[in-house]
Amino acid sequence: MKTTLDLPDDLLIEAKILAARRKTTLKAIVEHALRREIRPAAGQENPDPEKFELGPLGFLVLKRRPGETITVEQIQAIEAEMDEDEFHRAISPGRA
């Protein structure tokens, strides 16, 4: 089905850059993001129980350790890593 989206210019540019970096299409990026967003929370898996716990709303939450400070850079790195892995699982379901 075709549809039209009205996106802010900066978001569209970022999405196109991400698609080019991943050697895929903008359509694939949008589809992947929508599927990830609407996936039931119950289906969420914890990829690293040492780092994360499943929060009350079904979202992964970083485990806090006493005295440890979590930086924005650490969160962005984890997010990018998880998105990349999740993306590769989505386009190659037979590959672990």
C-alpha cells in the first residue's frame, strides 16, 4: 500500500543518510522503524541481561550500578549497536 508522509526536513535527511549508510532503502528504514515501534511489548527480548532489565512498560532499561554514571554517549552507542543488530536480523532472518 502506498501512503504519503509529511516529515520534518531534518528527520528525512537523517533517515536517508542512515539508509545509504546501511545500503538499503528509505522504505526499508521506515518499515523497520514502524514494525519495531508497534511490536507488542510482551515480545521484547532482553539481549543482554547484564546491562538491561525489562521495565514496567515493556521497554529495555539500563541497569544502574551503585556509583556508576551513565553518559549520553554510552546510551547512543548501545542504541546504535542494538539498532544495527536488530536491522540485520530483520533483513536476514536465517542468520543469528
